Amino acid sequence: MMNNFVETNAQIRDLVNQQIVPGASYAFIEGTHVDKHVLGYKSWQPEKTLLSGDELYDLASLTKVMGTIPLILKMIDENKISLHDPVSKYLPEFTDQRVEIFHLLTHTSGIAGYIPNRDSLDAPELIDALLKLPVTDNFDKVVKYTDTGMIMLGLIAEKIYGEPVQDIIVKEILDPWELEDSTFDPVESRCTPTYPVNGEMLIGIPNDPKARQLGRRCGSAGMFSNLDDVVKFAQIMLQPQYEFLYHNFTKLDPGRSLGWDVKPDGQGRVLFHTGYTGHFIALDYQTQKAMVVLTNRVHPIEHNEIFLLRRKTILESFLEEDN
């Protein structure tokens, strides 16, 4: 156990001991050293099953930072697109000329997110509705985290490559990075369950309704992965070619990096991102330290507010011990 994260480690263990989550697969990274822990249960219902450590978790929004964001950054690097291209250049159905790829990446597009009857729409109908959403007065003034921007970035990638975004992510990101357990087609028996929808426990099926509707065309959620792969991803993000991400890209406070939240105080130094189903990653390029926490906090009941409060405290503890 690394000396640096004694308190943070105790707090994560407490999540399991207090039964705030069924179990946790987590790790601390310090340079080349990785300290992995697996604790508690894979499922509480229909029966109690212990975690083995190799389970696949429904990553929810970690899909954004492990799939769509690296893909878009690669496309910018290869001059397939430009950071300040208007979205309408690739998605002409979206008519507001002011909104750029930059705004989608930093969650500053101001696009209003509400779609009536959203859950009853099929993929083409949902995409059509997303592209018709209005831009509000928040444009370029407020960081407001949404799925819409990431879905639109996925649609832009589709226009360039001519295939669904999830297939592109597999070929361009997951395969080259050798993230062999990261997948959009998980084997059900390896997955941690989340919660029931229409009486059926979701196992190996994304909890995110838009991911279920859009299938391969969803750039905001839908990826499954295990602790080893998410740690490998975190180590990639600590490499020199990603140093540029570790600051606030906006003129706003609190700000945002490209795709990532920035801590402390929204200014930079530490990259942070969460996944709705119970995950979070914190990365510090300067100290070469990181934390990866995977849980299924939505099992068996979706709403778990205590976890959200504890997540905040765990992050604060990590920032304090990260020196």
C-alpha cells in the first residue's frame, strides 16, 4: 500500500463496509507503481456474488473520456477536423453557426437538452431531435455538462469515417491502446449488474437510455470495461502527449478541459471524470499519480445520493494526499 493514499483508501473501503456500494474495484497509480484493490460483492440481487477483480462494469459517461474524446483529439491531431470548426460544417441539420467542436468538448455549447417523449424515439428520430435542439443564452458563458455534445461529436466522427462511432472507437482507440477488455459487446456473465428496467435486471446492457436507443451510434455511453483496462487507460493519460489537457481551456470559472473536468476549483492540474453508474477517475500529470474507482453504486436501486456525497469527499482526500 502506498503511504500517500492511506486516508483515501480507507474512505473507499468504507463505501463497501457501510454497504453504500456492493463492491469496489479500485487502484492508485504512482509513477510506474500500481496498487490495485478488489473488495466486496459483484451483485446483491438476485443473489450475493463476490467480486473476483476481472468484472466488466457499465462505464456510462467514462465512455466519453475513454472513447469519444481520445478519438476526437486524434482526429484533430491528424487534421481530419479542427478544434474551431463549426459543428454545422459536418452536421448541416444543426443550424447554429456559432457552435464549434471546441464548445462540444468543453460543455459550453449552451444547447438545450430537453427532448419531449425522448425514451419513445428510435435512433434516427432521437438524432434528428438532438440536431434540432436550440442554443440558449448560456452559449460560451456557462459550463453545463450534457450528453448532447458527446453524441454530436460521435456523429461528426461518423461523417468522417463513414461508420458508427462505437465501431470507430474500437478500431482507432481501443485496439491500438490494447484495451482488450474494453468493449461495446460485453459477455453478460462477466458484467456487474446495475438495476431493473421493466422488471429485468440490466446486466451487460447500458443503463443509459440514450445508449440503448442509439446503439452503435452513441458517443456518450455504452462502453464496458474492467479495472485493469481503466488503469491502463489512466496510465496512457499520464503520458507527455496528454500534458496539454491539464488546464482550464475556457475563460470561465469553474472551467473545463477538453472533455474532462478540471480540479481543484475548475482551474486545472488534476483531470477528473465520473460515470453515473458509480465510477470516477482522477489524474495528476505533475505528480504522475492517479486514482481509478469502479463500483456499481446503482445496484440494485438506481438512486444512491450517499455515494455522490462520499465521492466528493474521496476526491478531496485524493487531492490532499496527492503531493
